[in-house]
Amino acid sequence: NYNHVARPPVVAVRDGIARLIVRRETEEDLLRLDIDPADPADPADPADPAAVPR
């Protein structure tokens, strides 16, 4: 997601009744795939295909 800005929820409305169809994106969602260079458990080189879990 661009610049780590959370996506808003998506709400559908029909006949005056609102229904959540996509929940908002959380900070955890945004950071889930980020790599922390200070964490030795993260791959040393994310550009190395062998370092990226599949």
C-alpha cells in the first residue's frame, strides 16, 4: 500500500441498510510484510530469492 496509509472500510448501502463488506486495514496489516533490518529472524537480503519465504 502506497506510503503505508491504511485503506478505509467499504460499506454497501441498500434500502437504507448499511453493511460492512471490507474491513478497514489495520497497522498490523500494513506492516505484516515489512522487513526489520534489526531483527536477525528477518532475511538478510530481501532481494535474494533464497532469503524470501515462499
